[in-house]
Amino acid sequence: MPRCPYYKVESKTLRSREIRPDRTEPPPQTILLPWCAHPKHSPVSKFTVTRTIGGANHRKCEGDLSKCQIVPRDKFFDT
């Protein structure tokens, strides 16, 4: 599986605001935010992933070039 050079993953740590009866803080959650760094034809930009609800679910390729969402394929090399 060839890896895409534009596939990037950012992580974000979320702390809970839940107040438990014993006053202990729940452990933080770390979520992965995959995005496309293609300069012109990014289907999912870093802004979309980090600033919109459900943004992390838009990226479908997981870095695999055969699943790339940039179509037609000649746009992939258009930088």
C-alpha cells in the first residue's frame, strides 16, 4: 500500500468536565484528526477537521493512495 505524502494526522486531547461523586477527574481522551495537506485540492483541510463537528470522519483514505478522494487523479499532481 503506497502512503500518500499529503496525509497528515493531528491528535487532540480532550478533558472531561464530568464531576464524579468521588471528585476524581476522568482520564483524558486523545482523538486522532486525519487531514489532507494537498495545497490546491484537499478534500478535507486541517481547518475542517479541527473546527467542525464530525470533521475527523470526513477523511476516508487513511493514507492509502488507492482510496484517495482527490479525483480526477491528474489533480493529485497539480500542486
